[in-house]
Amino acid sequence: MQMKIRIKKNIMIILIVVFVIYSIITTVLLFSVNSIEFPETEINIRIKEITTEEAIIYTTITISNTNIFDMFIRDMKIITSTVNGSEVNSFSIKGGRICSNTDKTFISNNSISFDGKNPDLLKTQMSAEAGFNIFGFDRVLPLSMNVISSLEDIVEDFKLPIVNIGTNFKGIDNNEIRFDVEIQINNINSFELYLKNSKIIFENEEGENLGKIILDDSNIKAESSKIVGAEGNLMLQALNYQKLFVKFNAEVGLLMAGIDQSREINTQVEISVPNIEELIPSDKKISSALRSDSKITIKGFISDVTFEVNNPTKINFVAQEILIEYYRIDNNEKTLLANTSINGGNISPEGKTFFKGNFLIPFSKVQWYKFIPDWYFIQIWAKMSLPGVNQSMWIGVSSYIDVHMLT
């Protein structure tokens, strides 16, 4: 009987101890759970590399465990989408244990492509489970964070290409100046660019349009250069100005990580205005000849002069002024006997044009004490230009006449 009573007392003591221990554990658990601090989480998203097809995203997630218990992270997932909900990328990061009062950083590199969606903003959502094991009991907390980022950081990496412009004036045809233009475009980006609505414009210092070329659309591969050549015609009136400017205007677009955006590019260079002589083909030089026939009249000696201009080019020139001078030379000294001018006119292309005139040497100019000079010298000059052009050039011919052969 006493044995039974003793057993019952022991059982009661055990139950009381178990109850006390359970109460203590429950109290500790409740206190511990209530004292658990939510982990501090920091997300850093950075572009490491950009190509035409994709961008490499460098993601770091730092989680701080400020609790007295170790923490474990599991089922960590990152989803990147547009603000409209279109998913552009998702990936998982392996979790792990975070000791109490320590930090741990999780790192991941992933590619992302927008497939031409052109979003202005991106939403990055991180979700995971943060768990604690307290005396064999798991306490799991949902961990979630959203980050809104702008694509301006990506687009800011877009550098406009470097443009060099070269010109070459080739000549004149059909009353227009023919020229070549070479545009060298250097793409220093790690992604492909495209050019559209490209044009080359010639302007004077007042901004007046003197000629324009529309270029074909083209692409420029990443970190490469491309030369775009074109031929065009320029108004003859361009020769009237002191300065000429060549402008290259285009819409430059980027194909970067599937994003299609564009910017305007405007480049201008100043070029020298060519001289008329530079526009004449080197193998087709303009030449001239002079014929004169003299006779005696009651007023003096009259010479009929024919000035012949041979123009083998296709350029229509204008002789604005034709001057004739006639000298006698004695002891290497020239004495002007007569000078005059004759009417100019058009100089036909690919042919010969003749200008005729005459001049009078009055008897008063004749040195009777030395009637026959050492030489006679005649020269004729023509000021040539182009229709509507202020620039001009001179061509001429001169000749010494030995009158001793006639004595």
C-alpha cells in the first residue's frame, strides 16, 4: 500500500516538473518569438555589361541577422518585370545560414533582355523565407522586398558615335559643282547602333541651304567604325561665299539589351570654298591664242585682233572683260603704244570661241628717230567667270614680234 502511495507521489512530482519545464519553455519560446527582429535587407542592382542582345545584371542582396538565434534563408527568388507586370527576367539564389548578429551577402549575375518593350521603369521583387530554429522548433517568416529602378542608368551608357566628315570637290557639270562626301562613324558602344533619316547639308555662313544628300539607313556594329560615302551636286552660287559648312544630321538608335531608343546627332565642319581653277579637270586645260593684222591709215596703225579661247571642258564660262595692250621694247624698256578692251561673252563648252577687236597706234606714239624698235610686244587678258558667280580667273596670251625680220 505504501509502495503504491510512493509511486503516485513520484508520478505527481514528475508531472509537476514536466509542467513547470513546459511552462518555462513555453514562456521562453513566447518571449523569444516575440523578440525576433525582422532581418534588415538591402538590394543592390547594377549593370555590369551591355550588349546588343542583353544586359548582364549584377545583383547583391545583403541580409542582416540582428537576433540572438541563427537564421536560415531559403527559396530566394528574384523577379524583374515592367511596372505593367510584364516579366522580363527571373532567377533563384541559393540561400544559406546566417549566424546571429552577422550579415551575409548573396550574389548573382544574370542576363536580361527587354525584347523591344522599351520600359521606362523596372520593378524588381525579391521573395524568400527567413527561418529560425529555437529549441527544435522552426519559426519561419516571409521575406519580401520591391525595388523600382529607372532605365535611365542603362540609357545613359549610350554614347553618341564620333563622326568625321571629309569632302572632295570633283568639278563642274551642268552648271553644278560635283563633290564627294565621306562620313566616318565610330561606334564606341558595346552594342549595335543604327542610323536613319540621315542627310548631308551644305550651307553658307547665313544658314542658307546650297545642296543636300539623303543617305540610306545603315547599322554600325558594336565597337567598330563604318564609312558612308555619297556623291552630290552643289549650286554654283556656293563659290560666292567666304565660308561653307557641311552638316551631318541623323537619327541614331541603339539596340541594347533588346531596347530600341534613338537620339539626334548633328555634326558640322567648316570647309574652304574652292577656287574656280580647282574645279577645272587637270587633263582639260583652257588655252588661248592670238592673231593680229596691222595696216596703216591716215590716223595711224590699226591692228585687227582675234582672241581665240579653246575650252575643252563641259563648263560654260563667261568672259567678263578682255584687255589688250601693245608695247614697243627698246633696250629692254617697254613703252605702251596702245591699250583697249573688247566685249566679252559666253565661252562655249567643248569648243572654240573667238573674240575680235582692234586698236589704233596713233602716229604721235611713233618714235620717228627710231622707227623700228628692238621688239613689239602684245598681250591680251580675259577675266573669266561662271554664270552667277563672283569668283573669276584670268587667262591670257602674249607675244613678242621681231620686226627686224621684215627689214
